[in-house]
Amino acid sequence: MKARKIANCELIFIDIQSIINPFIIQSFVEIQEEIDTAVLNNCLNETIKLCEGSDVYKCGKYWNFQFKTRKIELVILENYDNFINNELLNKTINYNKESIQVYYIKFKNYDKKFLLFRFFHGVFDGKGSLMFIDNFLKVLNNIVPEKYKNDVNIDTYIDKKLFYKKYEKNILKFSINEINKINDYNIEWKLINLNKYIHNIIAEIAHIVALQYNKDNVKFVIPVDLRYRYHKDDKNHLGNLILPIYINVGKDEKISSITDKIHNALDNSKELNYCNVSNYGYRHIPTFIRKLFLRCFFASIKNKNIFSAGAIISHLGKINYNEYKKGNIQDLIILPSHNPLTPFSINIVEFQGKTNVIIGYYKGQIPDSILNNIESYLKTL
């Protein structure tokens, strides 16, 4: 694969990571059986070969392809204490050197082991990261894998397929709890295991979260996967191929009404907004000016104690890991990639007869009662 120019939307991720927090998609695969590290290393590099362009690094205004020059090595962590609240999850990925990190983690007093996949969000979106992991597990289990690419520039999609409308601010005062350091990457997460498939789960989550705000109008951001909607021939691409739709939900709004809003937004491409990349001159603005603008923008949010949305709700897709026997896989958890524009960031991943909902939030800022309300509601559906 040849080097490709960094897209405007990818440049946004690079700029934000350099000034505010690591934009990393992090996924844990929980396994019970010991797997030889040489086997895992081989699987990793075979997967990278199959996922062409996944091992890029930044070089000026381009992503450069590097598989032929060096391999990405699996990192082994022995006798580990805790992976939830430690420096590992807060580490940035140096996109000037790599876009992927993979760890094999063993614990001191815990039988289970974890594979931790870390992806720089400027190269992968959530769906793309899930596709990479699925391929890794297929290679590990000698199942015929897919061939993917990471060479699509999202600016081309926008230019050819979407219309623009002026970005409308709909700021939301945060009423669940006061928050003082929204630009500190101090994130906790809650995993909700649902042993069932829930129809209209995005609408159900929007409904219960809106109830917690107790407001008449709460905005939600829902990323839409463009792989299948606009470019069916390009569905095997790993990169940032999502655009957000925005819906407003009232505290007493019915599920059917929320579902209609989602469908209407999906059916009308004019509702697809990506205000950050609508200006094609972004890449031509000097770097220090771009970063200064972003710093001022985030500082204004912090000082006013407001958010642009109540939550980001991302449905990342489905993976049938029950088909993969090697390692005795128990679970897969994709942590939300958080940002200071919203107090909640929620990921949904479906399995065979099971759904995981992972809620990311700022540490110490969301009361347990709020999280318990959301969990109780989803488990009663």
C-alpha cells in the first residue's frame, strides 16, 4: 500500500490528542487458556498483513506504510496487578511511530488473561478496530480471515455523498453533578452484560439516559457507519468511515418516537453532519493556530460547565467469538474513547445471544445511582 494523505477528520484526532487526551480505542479480549507468545506474535503480524495499511505511522502530511520495514511486537506483561485504573490505559500512542499496540497481560492472583488491543483513533474507528480483532482471532483459530484495507480518505466520501448544513449548537448544562476537570483524561467505565439481543437498543439507551438528565431536550450523538450505507463495495475498510447524526430526546419521549428520529436522520443525508471537516482549508491552517483554537474551545467549555451533547452512543457491530475455540475466549470489551464534549460515551457490541454495553464517564463525577438506573432499566427489557 502506498502512503496516503492524512484526511481532515484524522488530523482533528491528531491535534486533539496532542493537547488534551489520548484518542485511543482500547479493547480487552478475556481468555482462560495459556497461549504461546510466539504464536500470538505470529498472529499479530499475519493479521497486519491481511489488514493492509493498519500499521501506518505519521510522516508529515501522510500516513506511511511500514510493515516491510519492521514488525509490531506483542508486549508481554507478567504478574500484573490491575489494568482498569492505571497508567497503561492513559498512555498515548506515538502516531509518528505506530498506530497499533497489543499487550498480553497475566495477573498475579487471577487465572484469566487478557489481550489488550490499542488503536489510535486517527487511523481506526470503533468498527474498524473490531474488524481487526475479529481477523486476529480468525488467524489464531485457523479460520479463513478477511482481507481489509485502510486507504480510504473520508473527505472523498463527504465531497461526493453528503450535503452540509450549518452546525447548530445545542449546548447542554450538566445537571447530574458538577464537574471541574472535564479535560483531564481520568475516565472510569462500567460494563453491563446483557444475556440477550435488545431491539432498538440505541433508542432504549437514549431514553434512559435522557431520563437521568430530567430535561425536555437532550442531544445525543450517534455515529453512523458509512461502509454499508454509501460504499457497499468498500465495506472492507478499517479507517475512520463514520459520521455522526444528532437527535434530540425529551425526558418523557416514547421509544417509538426516538426510533423514528434515528431512522429519519439516517434516511436523510442532510442530517449527517461533520462540522469539523466541512472546511477543507483545515489542513492548510498552521499547526500552532489549529491547536490554539482547540485549546480555547475546550477551555470555554470547561469554564462554562456545559456540554455539546448528553452522550455519544456507538453501536460497533457484532463478533461471534464463540466460533473461536483457541484460548477459551470469555468476553470482549471495547472501552469508549472519551472526549470532553459529553459526560457519557457509550459503546455497544453484540455477540451470539449476548450484548455488552460499556459506559465511559469521568471519574468521580457520575453518581452510582445514575449508573445503576441505566443498568436496571436495560436488564428489565
